Amino acid sequence: MSSVIQLLPDHVANQIAAGEVVQRPASVVKELLENAVDAKATDIKLIIKDAGKSLVQVIDNGVGMSVTDARLCFERHATSKIRQAEDLFSLHTKGFRGEALASIAAIAHVEMKTKQNQEELGHHIIIEGSKLISQELSVLPKGTSFAIKNLFFNIPARRNFLKSDIVEHRHIVDEFQRVALAHPNIYFTFYHNGSELFNLPPSNSRQRIVNIFSGKTNEKLVPVQESTEIVSIQGFVSKPEFAKKSRGEQFFFVNNRYIKSGYLHHALIAAYDGLLKDGSQPSYFLYLDVPPHSIDINIHPTKTEIKFDDEHALYAILRSAIKHSLGQFNVAPVLDFDRDSNLDTPYEYKDKESSFPTIQVDGNYNPFSNPPKETTTFSNYRTPTKSVASWESLYVGLETAVDDFGESPEMEMESETVSSSLFEDMDVQKVVNKTYQIHKKYIVNPIKSGMVIVDQQRAHQRVLYEQFLRNMTIHQASSQQLLFPLRLFFSSSEMHLIDELKEALVNTGFVFEEANDSFLQISGIPVNVSESEVSILLEQLLSDLQDGISENSFSQNDRIAKSMAKSLAVKTGSYLTEKEQENLVNGLFACKDPNVSPFQKPTFITIKVEDLDKKFAL
């Protein structure tokens, strides 16, 4: 039998590796930005078009590459970061695997321009699907420029798998923010479809955070600093009153590398014990410096997972450091034994002896004695001149008239209360279609054939969804004006997304007065939205659109209606009065499609009397 095992060609192996390394345009952004940082660049520009599907370009002013390095960087496992296996435990660079550029070149059109400072000419290389198209000398500025076009051009299935532009753009912004936060000493700029989204000059960590997440962020931050033999911690956490429902603005950096760690996140949440509302998530920007030999980064190609030598000690140090900061800056509640200065005894009274107060009592005073006959009164009204008898004269003869009236043979007075009914002789049965709430989750409504059990949360989502969709379609939403305009603060990327949604939000009933890069002023809200729910509603809407929830929606209006319905619907565990239950059931069956919620889950089930009879049958 002939041999069947053979080595795969390099371009096939690169495509396989690209499946892990390059999952979406944001993966390309991450790899190129980290390469620019490793090249000691001080100015990095990111340019994308169509959420990275058409173009991802990164331009830096780093050290550049020689002609040999420029060609060799596209080969698998070719890297300048490490030389031997021991270097994996003393890493000081972002990359080390040597897979990124080879994987990107296998599934996209790559154009690279690079020049070293001491060279007169640079090198211009074009590669398409791992095939070298051209390589030539060119006049270029110092540094390197990578332009990645037509990502996944040779893998249609992966290209079709990409989400909407809003979702992919959100992932790119996340990767950009992670690199920019880790390196506040580098100048970063970010352009999307020709418009500038971020312009971040070199600064300290706090200023970089404020520049990315708007000026309002500054007052939310509480500094954290702790230094031990195991780890050095510095950064910022947010005050508990600024906690959000969504898990945004949460960043851990280990040796200037962004990581995800549920274990460290749990330590941070434990430090906020008793300070957060249920379901709220604090923001944090924490930078951990640990000895490189005490961590293992080579866990996953994305390099966002790290194994620590002593996780338990790190957990305890992080938790105590954050608790200390929250207490030090009077964020956490403490017992206050300070006296009120207004209740202190004046200094000049310290030598004086206290004396009993003197009490004067009128011994002749009798509260039960008659009041004096002559009293002097003052009034604005004139004393009546007529005698009381003149008023009594008005009633003279009335008693006689009433007696005569009662004895009149033509009139008959009722002496008893009428208690009979107009339908006294008819057998009328009053039908009461009463609803019942079970476990504050389901509504039971009896019907002729049995009973209907309604899920109150899904039913309310369906009612609100069709209502919002109708308002956005016919542009006739009602709005309630606020006495005082509501000002909400968002990051620049969130404000950019709100600008795209503004027309649809206006059609639902929102009225916007003023908006800039950091805040939004609202003077009117939909009639079924309370003022306290506006911030939660918009945060949830932005989170849903950015994270790709409701991707099966038909349009942007559909996604907005689904998100708003999910936020405003009555939640499981909420008590409803009989009137509210009845209105909800009637509203559900007045919908065009009452059978399912906006997220295609059943809203009610029907149990027939025959089914109940079978349950009780012997």
C-alpha cells in the first residue's frame, strides 16, 4: 500500500493557520498595530474602509525593514522577536509566533512599503494569496506601511460569516483602544471611511483614558497603586455610582499586553462587595507588571490568555489594593465618629457651673374657669345691626306649608328606599374573565376551551417591539417633553454610532437638542419611557448594536426596536396588578404576530380542558 501522509504546501498551511490567527478584520488591526509598536514607532496611523472589509492600513514611523527582512517576514514562523525556546519566558515584545503576516498574506491582498532610516530607498512589495506579485525599490518615508485589501477574497465562506459593518467596526475600535491604552506615550490616529475618529497625542495614562472615553470619564476614576515582590499594580477603577449594566471599559494589562482573565475580574468585583447594584459592572483600567518568567503567554494565538505562577496571591493583592483605594478616597462607606461642631460646648463656658433653669408658675390660673365677660375683639367685619329674630322670620310658616304639602291627596311621598332591580325577573349571569399571575412570571387567563399561559416578559417585548416599529415606520411617535433637559455622556465612538441612529431614535419619540463628541442633550423622550430609564436604554442599545445581537434583523430600525423592547419590557419577577395583566394580554393578542417574541421565542401556550381531564383520569 502506498504512503498517504504528505507535507502540506505552505500556502495551504498558511490558510489553515489563518483560521485561528485572523478571525475578522479586527484581528488584522491587532497584529499590525502590535508590529508597529514592536518596531519602536512613536506615531501610528490606522486607516480602515467599510469596517476593514475593503481596507485596513497601518502606517508607522518605526525602524523599518531591510530588503531581506521585508521578504522574509511573510514566511511562516519567521520573527525577529525570539531566537530560542527560553526567550518565551522573557518576552518584552507583543509578537513572537511569526504567524501573523504569513496568515494575512494567505487570505488577502497585501501591499507593504518599508524603509530604514539609514537607507536612501525603500522597498515596495505586493503579495496576493501568498503569491509574490511585485517587489521594487521606491522612494518612501522612514517606517513601514501595511495595506490589507479584500480580506478573505479566496475564502467566500469566511467572508460571508462576517457580521454587519457596525459590529465589525466595534471590534476594530476595541482592538485600537486596547493598544492605545497600553502605550500612552505613542501618538495614535484612527480614520474610518475618511473621517477621523481618534486623535490621541502622547500623554500619561489618565489623560489617554479621558481622550478615548470623553472628558466626563475623569471624575469617575479612582487611582489604584500597589507594589509588591510578586506584582506592581497601577491604574484606575471607577466609582460605584458610575457602574454600568454592560461590561464595557474593562481593561487588564499585564506587562503592557491586554489580557482577559475571569479570575482577576472576580477579584475586582469582590473588592466592590456591597457597593454595586445587582448586575452592575464597574469600569477599570489596571496595569500589572510581573516578572516575565512568572507568566506563560503562549496559550492561544490571540495572546489574550495568560497563566500566572501564583494566581492566588495575585488575586488577594489585587482585591486588597482596590479595596484600599476605594476606602482611601472616601468611595467606600466608613463609620464616622466625628461630632457635629454645632453641638460642642463653647470654650469660654468650660469653667462655668450649670444651674437649674428658673420656672415661673401662675398659681391663680384655672383652665376650667369661665372666660371674662368683657373681651376686646378686633374684626374686619362690621357688626350686624339687625337682630337675630329677623333671621328667624324667614322660616315663619314653613312648618305649616310642609304639613299641608304632606297631607295633599294628589302627592305621594316615598318612605322606603327602592331596592328592586329592573332585571329582577331575569336570570342574568355575570361573566368575569379574570387573570392570575403565577410566580411573578406567567399570566394565566381562562378561555372557553381551557386556559392560556402567557410569559409576561416575552409578551411585553412583542407589544413594545411592534409599537416602536410602527412609530419608526409611519413617523408619528408621541413624545413627552422634559422640564429640564437630560445630558448624557458617551465616548467618541459611541457618539459616532448615535449620530447614525439619530433619525430612527427621533421617530421613536426622542427629541435631541444638542450633541458633540462627548455628550448628548435630550429634551423629549417616548411616552412609555421614564426619565430614569433613558440612560439604561441607550447604553443597552449601543451594546446590542456593537456586540451583534439581533443579527437576524431585517434593517437598522428592526434592530433598534428589538433592543428598546428588550430594555423596557417588564422583567420576570415584577408584580402586575389585575388591570396591568389584562392590558398586557389584550395588547399581545392585538399584535400582528402574537405567537412569538421579537427574538423568535414562544410568548404563550394553550392548555385545553381535555388535556386537564386526561391528567386527572384514572
